[in-house]
Amino acid sequence: MKFFVNFLSAFRIASAFAIIPLLMFGMYWTTFVVYVLAALSDLFDGYLARKYDVCSKLGGVMDHIGDKLLVVNTLIMLTVMIPVWFVVIPIILMVARELYISGLREFLGTQKIEMPVPKARFSMGKIKTTLQMISIGAFLLFFAIGTMVMTTTDSRLIMFLIYVLPQIGIWGMWLSLVASIWSATQYTFTFAEKLKKIKK
């Protein structure tokens, strides 16, 4: 089971890099399917690791890397495909947040101090990740369905494409930005507390 759990994390890492050329070559449906499978693997690897007690430091690192790569790589591609301020600005700030938190962790690592992810069931970091996954999925589905619009007269499909999906994507992006800032604030306070121990 440990191998399978680590395989899911490795699959997510591979998917994060595969999404880049898939989007570049306009393979939108394939991108959407790969993204959904990768996002679902994030749910299952953690659940299986806890259920079968096969958690490991390597698995934890792979899981963390897979999550960040999947989200950050796809977000960066979205800034290229949707170069409008109300999409680009939250993406830039969220990517900056990830770099900021990584910097805090790296510094504490040099002091042999860990800054673990909050264990709360509905931590702001988990809410942030969930909102990011949903908004990214909405944008990817928008591009995928867009390939069908030219060949359909279904008004419901067209309305879903031009109104519902963009709204989900945009609002999800801004809400995830709020959660990102909130989460970063929590990490900053935790970092400050651990910094006091170093000085002592």
C-alpha cells in the first residue's frame, strides 16, 4: 500500500509537468481529465496513508511537492491563456505566497526546526487548496467545452460556457487568494513564535 500511495503522489508530480505541453498544444479535454485525476489523487493518497498507517517522510514530501507543482504550474499557464488583470493578479499573489511560505520553511530547516501544516480538518490552507482546485478545474473545463461551442446550438451549453464556468473560476480564484493570505498570516505568526525560541 505504501508503494501505491507514493505512486499517486508521483503521478501528481508527473501530471503537473504534463499539463504544460497539453495546454500548449490545445489538448484541452486531455488536460482536464489529467487534472481531475491528479486532483483526486491528492484526496486518496492522504486518506489511504492514514487509513493503512503507511505515512512516511518521503511520502509527505512527495505529496507536498505534487500539490504545489500541480497548482502552481497550472496557474502560471492560466496567466498566459487568460491575460486579464482579474485572473493574473490573484495568481501572481498566490504564487508569491507559496514562495514566501517555502522561504520560511527553508530558514527554519537550517535551524533544524519544522513548521508543520496545521492539522485542523478545515484549516485555511486546505480551504485555499480546495478553492484553487475548483477554480482551476472550472477554467480548464471552460477551454475544453469551448472546443464544442462552434458545433452546437444548445443555448444551455453556451450559457454554461460563457457565464457559469468563468464566474466559478474567477470567484474561486479570488476567494482562494483571501484564504491564501489568511493562511500565510497564520504561518507568519507560527514562524515568529519559533523564531523567538531560536533567539533564546
